[in-house]
Amino acid sequence: MIGLEHFTILAALLFCIGLVGVLTRRNAIIVLIGIEIMLNAANLNFIAFWRYGENTEALSGPLFALFAIAVAAAEVAVGLALVIAVYRHYRSVDVDKLKSLKG
Amino acid sequence: MTIAFYVFASVALLGAILAVQVTNLVRAVFGLLLFFGALAGLFLLLMAEFLAAVQILVYVGAVGILMLFAIMLTQRVTGDDRRGGGSRGGFWGFLLAIATFCFVLLPVLRDAHLHEQSATGASLTTKLLGERLMDPYALTLEVTALLLTAALLGAIVVAKGTSEDGEGEENE
């Protein structure tokens, strides 16, 4: 039988994979992909805790996940628009090259 | 249930690893789509059918296509990132992620005492979800709608640029 621990450990693994993507890659689009993976791992936790929790009628988990999906969709739209704007300006989406603010 | 969980979990892990490690960006996005699909399968296993459908519609349908468009607008279609794609200090980032898993997340999960209870209750019905959205979460729903509108406008304004391209100025 699959317990709650299986889902939480899977979500933790997925979160860390996303973190690796955010921290180690130079391409801004891959960084966004890593953020998406982390958000989805959190969503998996919401649904799993709802399913294995006590008050399933309240639907807190799915509703949180639903709002998180909406916010993530907005985030990815604005993020990709920023990537395109940065590319237009620098001719590159390499996050190591974006250092105009560096003192 | 057990076999399905392990199949979906390994596909999700594989897709996530592909998405962050492959140098070709288009392949990375396809790995991400694999990950989203496997996650929708996991939602189905957790009896949240509506969220699985939303996951496929929003992520596989919209976010993946949006990412592909962004790659094709910025990397001249092939999306090859041929300098390896690793960041400076990427080794430390890798180490930090591993340390986060080993020293933060895993001890928390160990100490949490997630009691071994089986899943309860009926599956998530869309009718109940709609009623909950209307009754205690109506304000949140409105704020989300406002956020999506603002994000839409902001994305258009940011991506359109100012005057470099010459185009779009007369539309204002």
C-alpha cells in the first residue's frame, strides 16, 4: 500500500531536482523550468496531504493546488515575457551575463 | 495502485531530470512535458480527477507551448545550448541542492510521523469544488482573476518592448 510518505519523499526529490535546475544552469528558460518543477512538487504535496488527511470534504488541498496552478501560469507568462525582453536587449538569455546591476 | 505509483513516480523523476540536465532546450521542454503528464497521473491516483485535467490543460497544453515559443523566439529554433549550459559555480549549486534534500527535507519527513492511514472519502467532485470556490473562497477567486489579468497585460507590455523595433508604436 502506498502511504503518505511515498508522496512526500517523491515531492522532496522533485523539489531538489528543480532546485538543481535553478542553481546550476545558465539558461534563463531552464531556470524557469526548474521553478515550475518546484511548484509542481509543492502541488503534489497539497493533493497528497488532502487525500490522506481527515477532513476531505473541506477540499483545502485541491483548492490550494488550483490557486497555485493559476499563480504559476501567471508567473510563467510574465517570466517568459521577461526572458524575451532580456534577449532583445542582450542578445542572450544567459543569466551569468546579466550583471548590469553588479557594483 | 502500488505499481502505478512507482511507474508514474519514476516517469516524473526521469522527466524532471531530463528537463534540468539536457543541453538541448527543446528536448528539455519535452522532458518537462513528460514530468507534467506523470504528475497528472499521480493526481489521478490520488482521486483528484479535476486537477489532473487542469494539470494537462494548463501545463502540458499552455505552459509547454509557451516555453517552446519562447525558445524559438530566443534561440533560433534549434535551441542548442552548446557551451554546456552549466553556470559558473554550478558545482556549489548542485551541492546545495543535495544538502537541502539530505539535511533539511529528509529529517523533516523523518520526524513528521506521517501516520499510515489509508486514503479516505469519496473522490473530488467538480460540483463540490465549484461550491467551495463560491462559498469560502470567492474573494480569493476574484483576486486570482485580477492577478491573471494583470499578468496578461504585464506580459504583453514587457514582451512588446518600447521603441527598438519601431513596430507597435502607432498602435498605442
